[in-house]
Amino acid sequence: MVVAVTEGVKISVFSLFEERMSAAPQGSFVFSYRISIENQNDFPVQLIRRHWFITDSNGLKREIEGPGVIGEQPVIAPGENFSYTSACDLQSPFGVMKGFYSMQMKGASSLFKVQVPEFSLEADFMKN
């Protein structure tokens, strides 16, 4: 698990290789990741957008961005957390992902960035 705190928002990430959903002979490797977002501020925050940078060990790089996460733009009260699970596919058994969330103090118009720390996507058979 990797953890980072930016602007009073704590991000924890755990990733897992999904062997049953992958097709290694065809170059398809699926990984799930669980992210927990904890608001350590004394005001509510809302996740507005996500922005991902995905790097495959074969050199393929992708950038993905869009509104919210898993179809939601959650409001997270002080001291509360929001967790979700999503997935990513690679063409090789190893890669990394990192990014940031654009968030705002509930009721404010300006956005701030919360970093999602880089985390590994690694097939079980690649681990020592």
C-alpha cells in the first residue's frame, strides 16, 4: 500500500493483479486498485475530476482524465473517508500508475490538486 497527504487529504492505494480477468498469452493484464480518500481538513471537500498517468513496462503511456470517480463526485466531510475500487488493463505484466484529483472546498469555486502517489501494477508471477 502507498500513502500520500496533500492539502489535508490522505490518499491510500492498494493494487491487485486480477489473474482470472487477464489473458497473458494475448498480452492482456488486468489490475484492480482500491483507493481510500480521507479528509483530514476541518471543512468538507468534493472530488470534481480525476487525472491518471499510466505507464506500461513495454513503454506504452496513457493519460486519462474525466469527471469524478466511478461515476461519482463525492463530498467528503471532515474526518470522513470515501473508498472505491476500479481497474486498469496493461499490455505487459508490470506498470505504474499515478495521478491527481481536482478537488474543491464544498461551496468554493477554486480547485486544488490532491496527488495520488505512484503505485505498482505487478502480476503475481513477476514478484520475487
